[in-house]
Amino acid sequence: MRILHTMLRVGDLQRSIDFYTNVLGMKLLRTSDNPEYQYTLAFVGYGNNPDHAELELTYNYGTDSYDLGNAYGHIAISSENIVEACAAVKANGGNVTREPGPVKGGTTVIAFVTDPDGYKIELIERSFDAEGGGLR
């Protein structure tokens, strides 16, 4: 088994697509509109299933915001250089809510970004091999 995607409900689909593609560098992989049931889906990610997990952005017609509750934590994304990643996020209009630094009680370098709907994304500094497939 493997994780295929995570679904997030969003209040403005184009705004969310712009954030994940322009700010975090993902690709818009595909969209699906279902007027009969009043929702539109957009799948974004750094690659397609089954090799990469995707985010499913779900827009329900007429709903412009959601109560995130207190159970949601974050989505984690790796980056080889957190300082550069945060600078790029800021340069593209994104919101860095925790600057790069070691995780409390550890040495792993992390940062946090918040998307337009308030979802938290943790950036974790990791190095990958030349083929991009595994940790060094």
C-alpha cells in the first residue's frame, strides 16, 4: 500500500492552485468539474501517482471558507535548502509562519508556511541523491 493523495477543501480553487504551483513549485496535474454535484477537483503535486503522492484540492460550489478545527496538523514537504525555499515562498507572495531553524529538542531544520486557506505546510530540510530518489 501507499498514500496516493491528501484532500484539502478550499474556498477559492484558483487561489489555491496558484499558491501550490507558483509559491511551492508544484504542477497542476489534472482537474475535474462535476456541476451535477457542485464541486471541482484539482490535483497538484511534484509528480503523478503512483510514484508521488498528490494533493487533491476540492472546491464545493458556494463555500468560500472552512473551519479547520483542531485536529489537522500539517503537510510535510522536503527541501534541500530551507533558507532558499522560504526566500522563494516569500518572493512569490507566500506566508512563512516559522522561520528556518532546528526543531525543538532536535537538529532537523524545519520551517512552516501557511496556505491561503490556513493549512500549515512544514518544510523539512533533507538531502537527496543525484537521481532524486533517496536520502544521502
